[in-house]
Amino acid sequence: MLNIPPYLKSIKPYKSGKPIEELKRELGLTEIIKLASNENPFGCSLLVKRAIEQQTVHINRYPDGKAYYLRDQLSKFLEIDQDEIIFGNGSNEIIDLTARVFLSPDADALAFQGSFPIYKLVSKTVGANFIEVPLECDFSRNLEKLLNAITPKTKVIFIDNPCNPTGFANKKEEFDQFIKALPNDVVLVLDEAYHEYTKGHNIPNGLNYIHPINPNIPKKNVILLRTFSKAYGLAGLRIGYAVAQKEIVEILEKVRQPFNTNLLAQIGALEALKDQNFVEFSVKENEKGKIQLYEGFEQLGIKFLPTYANFIMFQVEDADKVYNQLLKEGIIIRPAFGFDNWLRVSIGTKDENIKFLSALKGILEKC
Amino acid sequence: MLNIPPYLKSIKPYKSGKPIEELKRELGLTEIIKLASNENPFGCSLLVKRAIEQQTVHINRYPDGKAYYLRDQLSKFLEIDQDEIIFGNGSNEIIDLTARVFLSPDADALAFQGSFPIYKLVSKTVGANFIEVPLECDFSRNLEKLLNAITPKTKVIFIDNPCNPTGFANKKEEFDQFIKALPNDVVLVLDEAYHEYTKGHNIPNGLNYIHPINPNIPKKNVILLRTFSKAYGLAGLRIGYAVAQKEIVEILEKVRQPFNTNLLAQIGALEALKDQNFVEFSVKENEKGKIQLYEGFEQLGIKFLPTYANFIMFQVEDADKVYNQLLKEGIIIRPAFGFDNWLRVSIGTKDENIKFLSALKGILEKC
């Protein structure tokens, strides 16, 4: 009876798993270790918690529609103009806004195979054709192949760098070349959700493509995505942002809901920004955990991909079985969607990593 | 250089005012009374504050994508199925999802003149034609005129009942007739943001159109909107919901972002639902404040509209002047958009209402 656009018909609504408390009850467990969503296992800054506790007295009031104080703080932190920022209810929302504005049933979106699944989802919600460029045999990404796949119909390119779930990242030099060659009528969504974890690894900082410091790299239409959900540890609050040229931000603002970011998220992100020590601590601990897991995988003879983020993709013979067995033991990880028989584990605390490796060892020995 | 759909070009991004703290500084005031956004002047339930304070330890974790516990609680409270509910980042988000799914550049959206401005905004973001049906001379709404305005192109009708900003509401009998006559290929978005304030006034409860108790009223395609932002006092958290037939919820779920409602909003709404005493208290106080303001307006010889919500629209000779003068005195109210020389004031606490009336009296005497 009701008419909906034909391209929406094939979209399956998102099905989420059960909350941890429910899983505990069902499995009869007292402890669950969640290494499934690339969250910060160290929580968040104490400044954030304290500020939120103080702000509960104001939750009857609408948030500031432009995130005034957070915008001010962030623009100083990033050394950019305030009107080069748009905040989202998580950076996911900005991916969605981008699709709504720049894609349509006549347009193509382009991304590497095995990218963050939301790119495909939002492209489908506006009826765009989503084209995936194959990875190399080792799951690395050849940016030239992406350039070669561009056609006049290509309106948006999505790149997560580092990539979720492979952990792969293109290096600065190759990315510079890619930006140089990028056509001017294409929007590049450069998703740096894991940016904080890449420091010191020669991974590009997308800000340098919005304010080019190298005169050989001209300005292109880049929408840089960052989030407070990962290294800042604020996944539950839902706050992310994009940096782009003012003209692009203005276009995205047209479809943003006036009160899309909530009061406590704005306060939380503001305080989180102030506590860079917490971020540095988290990144350092992540590096240690990475080595811990690398060594563990090596000892178990498990193939894994080196990562530039806070998760690692690894290969097992029967991913479903290993995933489910870990779940029974109270350890939640994730299938690496799009990669058969690969799993993705978020890097946890030292103790969580030990328990994960130990459980994995037990499961593989039984197989 | 960049192509965006032509219908987006005319949309002006939302411009918000300055935060209260900034206004205070600029105006050299120590106190600001905000009666501008129909917020609950009594804050929110203490249960909410306590629960949020206890949950700050979990904000590094993503929220539950389906709002598991809140959904369970709400479905029991409303006596409906869990899959008849969709949660939004404020009910605004669900208005947006509805437009994306059921409207298009070929479709018409229908609403009364002077409805909640977001209906027009979201309709424009998807290129739909937004048609406004005129009000009666006294700003009441004739539902038959809305029916008569329906054409084969009409896909969505938006009705806020009570209406923001007039405070007018259609009564149960006339609404029943309207629902009976509503064509089956039209979606009715029935926005009951102020539902809690209407009790005892013979205003329809939209739930009865989703699960008809009267056999003479057949099921139609109703999307009922409710929010925690008003009587529940959680505007800052951003959480609202829609109730609709399962099939409609499933369609809306296709375009919902997986983690659209944040962790603290879910917990907050869950606790707020448990504390119906707070809601009852707020509604009773609102009734008292309403009479207080009615009497105040009468004493000042000011024309106002009787309201079924927590705000009152009133007429002055020079609305801009009165608005700005009140602002200078630290009292923020709002122009009634679409109604020249009418202002809208949210019903505040007894003390806030006294201060508002006193300031208004002073301003009018000087005019």
C-alpha cells in the first residue's frame, strides 16, 4: 500500500546483538570481556566523568545547536576555523549527511572492498550505486586502482585510513599522490576514526589536505572525519566531527538536525580534548597490547595482519566456530565482515589480551 | 564545482543563538530566565540524574543499538509490542527518517500553516513539495480542510497535536473522523510531543489509532511521535520515539543509524519512565503556571491563545521590540514563527512566570 523508493527495499534493518548483561545471564557467566567494537578499554578521561556529573542538572535544557564551546576548543586544538567543522551524532551521522547531499540514484560511490560497512549502507539509502575496488592479495590497498575506477558518475569516494577491519593504512607519500590526482568534482570522505593511533607511522594527517602545507598538493574536496568514540573513549556519548572547507560544511549543515549532538556529549568531548594525557596513555598502552597480541598470535601459529589501529584481523580455519566458542567463554570479538574465516579482535587491556589469547589457545587445541 | 540537488540550494542552515553563559556575559546579567524552548522548568527526575552519574563508567562503550532495556520498559508502559517502537535522537530524527523514506521530489507533504518548522525543513531536504493548509481566523485547525487538500501526490501529512506554537489541539471526536477518512496510501505523522500536558482535555491519544479500540476506526498508516524532551525533562539527552505498525517501523529502521541514541539518553529515558510522579508533578505545575500567565495577560490586556501544552502564544504590537527588550532584561522567549507580532512563551516556574509578567508589564508601559 505504501510506496517507498525501490532501492530501500533491499536494505535490511540493522540487527544488534544482545546487551552484555543479557548475554551474561544467558551464558551463566559472571564476567564478559568485550573486544568487539574497537572501544577504548581504559574508559575515558576522569575530567569527562566529572563534567558530566556536574551537568546532569541541565539535562532538561536543549543542547547548544552549534556546540559553541566545543567548537571553540576544537578549532583551537586543530588550528582551523570554527566554520570548517561540523559535529555529528557520531561520525556515522556525517557519513549519512554526506550521502544525502552528494549522492543520488544517478551517482556512484566508490570505496575499497572490505571498507567500513556504513559507507555501503548510507549509499544504498539514497539509491546510489556502491562500487567496490578490489584489494591486493595481501589485503593492502592500491590507491591508483581507486583513481582508475573513477568515472564521470563517481561523486563520492570513501576511504577509511586506517581501514576497519584490516588495520591497513596507506602511507603519506602515496596518499599525497592520490590527492593530487583526485578530480575536482569528486568528494573524498577521508575517515580517520583511528587517527590518534597512527602517530609516528608516517600515515597522512587529513588536515593537511584541507589546509595544504605542501604547495604541490592543491586543495580538493575532502571531508575529513574524526571521532571521540575511539582513543578519546566516548563511544557511548555519540560525538564525532568532520573538517572540510567552509563551503562544504555549509552544504552539510543544510541537512543536519538542529540539535543532533547532545548536551553531555558536547561537554564530554570538550573535557576529553583537554586531557591529551589520557589519549597519549591510551595510545601507548595500545602499542603494548598490539605487540602482546602479535606475539600471542605468532606463538599460536595464527596468521594476522599488522595494524595501525586498535584492532587486529586474524585468520582461523573456522571463524564461526572460534567466534562462538569465545562467546561461550565470555569473550566477544567480531567476524571481519567481508573476509571469510578472518576475525577481528579489539586490542584490550593487558589482562584482557591475556585472557583472550588463553581462551583462543584452548579453543584451537580442541579443534 | 560540486553538484548538489537543486532543492537543497534554497535551504538555509540552521543558525542558533548564543549559549546562555555568553548572553549573560554580553548583557552583563547574573541571571537568565529561559522560557524559549518549551523545556521542563522543573528539571528532570532525580532517578535520571542518579542513573547517569552511575553510568559514566560505561561511556567508552557503544550504546545498545536497539535500546534493549528502554524498549522493554516502554513497550510495557504503553502496552504495545517492542517492534512497534523506533527510537530517535530526539523525535526530530524520526521526522527526518520519515521524510527520507516516504517523501521524494515527486511527492507532496501536507501540514497546517504554522506547524512545527522541522516538518517543512525535512520535506525540503528530500525535495518534496510542502503544502500548507490555512488556519481558521482564530488560528484553530479544520481537519476537513486538510482532508480536502489531499491529492494523489500527497504522501505524508504532518500534524502536531497540540500545535507548536499556537497551543491549539483538535479534540478526539473530530480527530476520529479525520482518521476514518484518511486515505490508505498516506502516512500521517501525528506528533504528540506535548501529549502528557493534554490529559483530561479530551485530546486524542494517538496510540488508539495504532491499536484501534473503536471498531469503527480502521487502522491507518499513523506514525505517532512522542518525546522525552518536554514533560520528562530530558531535552539535553536527545531521545524521542515513534510508535507505528511493525511494517512501518521496519521501513524506518532501514535508514536509521545503528547507534543513533546515546547510552546516557537510553538510561535516562528508562529511569524517567519509572518516575511518573515527576511527570504528574510537572503537568500539575504547568496547569497552575498556565492560569498564572492567563491571568497576567488578562491584567495587561494582552491577547493570548488558550493552550493545551506548556507554552502560550500572545500578541503584542511590536513583537521584535518586546522580544529584544525582554532579552536585555535576561528573559528569553521566542517569536511565534509564522505569526506576525505574536510571541511564544514557555510556561515556567511560578517565580519565572512572575518575573516574566513583571518585565513584560514594564516594557509595555514604556511603549
